[in-house]
Amino acid sequence: MAERSTSAFTFAPKEECAEETNVITMVDVLKEEEELEDDAKAVLGASDDQNCTYSRGYVKRQALYACMTCIPLADDGLKPGGVCLACSYHCHEGHELVELYTKRNFRCDCGNSRFANKRCNLEPNKSAVNELNKYNQNFRGVYCTCRRPYPDPDDNIDDEMIQCIVCEDWYHGRHLNSKVPAHHDYGEMVCGTCMNKHSFLWHYKSCTPIKETSDVDSIVKEGCNGTCDKEENSTDVKVEETRRDRIKTEDRECLLKELRPVVGGEQGAVFFSEGWRKHLCRCDACQAVYETEGVNFLMDEQDTVQAYEEKGKASGEGGQPASRYEQGLKALSSLDRIKQVEAIEEYNDMKMQLKEYLQKFAENKKIVREEDIREFFSGMEARKKQRVDVQPPYFCH
């Protein structure tokens, strides 16, 4: 998309901006909306919001939800369950849902024995159980080693949540017992528990180092410990491609024999470089280990969350109308100066009122519910109507 000049939509004069640093332009609003749309496309774009995914069997990766209304957290007698995107809309509307992001190889549970007497509105004839589904504590609405909900109303520390690509649990960065690379300079994370459970992964810690450098050759040499083609003073990406080709050869000797043994006693999560799965050994012995330990999905490059998100974005863009950002810019272009200023004033007024409204919840440590937000906007609409009703008529002379 060609770049657009946004200067025409910055409404506050320079002297006003000096006094008021919290001024937001309509373009800022539209940009934020575009970012939210991109996130939604990444997570939901590859999912079907109209049809239950049950008939598709164990879907390689899909957006899932846990219903706390149907399976209360406090009721330990009920086993956890997960529902697909379509069922979250058509079978659990108005329920308390926990967003699980995405999970691999999962079949929709909506309406089966885990949901007692509730039937699925989209696929009423389902088996009582999905025996191959795997459930972790996320299905109970808690995460990390601290077993806390997210967002956590009692946690005031600003910390990101990172998903382990093996157990698929989410962890606070501060609870990983490992330093999170700066600028998100990594591809995937494996938590310390999974690293120790699948000990062969420690061999690849040194094979895929995180480096703040563009020197591909030095990365390859350090990672391979001498097993790769050595082209002195070269940063050509062909070195990396050559290494990948050698590693992907299935009839070669076990790659682990060529990697430096990992000294025992290592703990904590490991952050792997993007594309690290390509380095995994493909020999028969290693593939048998992957199968036995239930991690053969690591061999599938389409299993990654990144691959799923790219597919979701492509699905969300294909044949779709222009984004709200583009639609908004077009709409703004059709307004005269007065209408543009009125629009941004309305937004800034709404932002200030919403901030004051939510501040009360923060002070009282209360969770903001959907009905609270609906109440806020209903009240704001009533106040706006009242202002319009009392406004004197405007005459143009």
C-alpha cells in the first residue's frame, strides 16, 4: 500500500500541542484500530466463525476458548474442555470465556460429556470424549508457574506473557528463570520444565544461539561447533542454507554426535532463533525419540504459531474490503475542517470519560465486565443526545 500523508488530519495547532501532550489525532485512533485488526486476523483469520470445527477432527492449530460458565473453575469434579471460535459465538454467547489463543491438534469439546447436559448448537451429534485432546492448566483459567489468571487483578507488575511451544502454557517473563532476549530477538521459547523433560533439546541450545549481529557466518560456526562448511570472512546466507541442507538429509549419522555435549545442571527456559526447527536431526533414532516423547510436531514447520498467524492474516485479507484504517482515512477526507475537528473532540471527550470511569474499578480492585463497558457507552450516548437536544439552532448568515 502506498504511503499516505497524515499531516492533513492533525488537528491541534502547535501551540496547543505544547500545552497539551495528550492530544490524539483521528489518524492515531485509526492506526490503533488497524493494529487491533491485524492481531485479530493473526489469531482468528484462519478459524471458521460460522461452523464448528468438530467434523474436521483434530485441527492442526486453531483458536480455542474455555467456558468458565459451563465448567466452573471451582468445580473440581468437572474435567476442563475447550470450544472452537464458532461455538464461542453460537453456543456460549454471554458466558464467561477464557481466551486460550491457539492450541495444536485439538477437537472441539462443545456439547460432549465435559459440558454435562449442554448440547452443541452447531454439531449436536458428538462423541462423549475426544481422547486425543490434551489439556493444561490454561483450560482452568490459570497460567505460568504462579498459577494465576491473566489478566491478574492482583498483579501490578508490567510483564509480558510468553508461550512455551511444547507444553503451550503461558509464562510471565520474570518467572522463566532465564533472561528474555531484548527486542523479542528470538523465534520460539521452550520452558525449563519442557527442556528437562525432553533433554535432547539441550543439544540445540548451542546450535541456535541468539545473537545481536547480522554476521550469519559467525552464528553458523558457533552454533555448529565446526560441523558446518567453513568459509572464512563470509556472511553469505548460502552458508546457512548449506548447513540446513546437510542437516535435513535423513540418511546421515545422528546429528547429536556432532554437537557439543551439554554440561548438566542447566535450568530455565531457552529462547531459540527463528527457524531453529530446521536444525533438528532427522535420523531414525532421533525421530523415534520425538515419537516416544510426543513432540514429533517439532518436525512440522507449519506447526509454529508464526506460520498459523501468517495464514490467518492471508485469510483475513483475501477478498476482504478495505481495512477500517483505509475506510476511516477516506471518510475523513470527505469531511470539511469543522466536522474533522468535531470528530476528534468527540473522541478525546470519550477517552477522558472512559479513563475516569475505569479509574474507579482500578481503585476498588474490581474486574471490568462486558456489561460495565456497555453501561458506560449507553450512558455516554444518553449524554450526547441530551447535549444535541438542548443545543440552539445554528443559522448561517
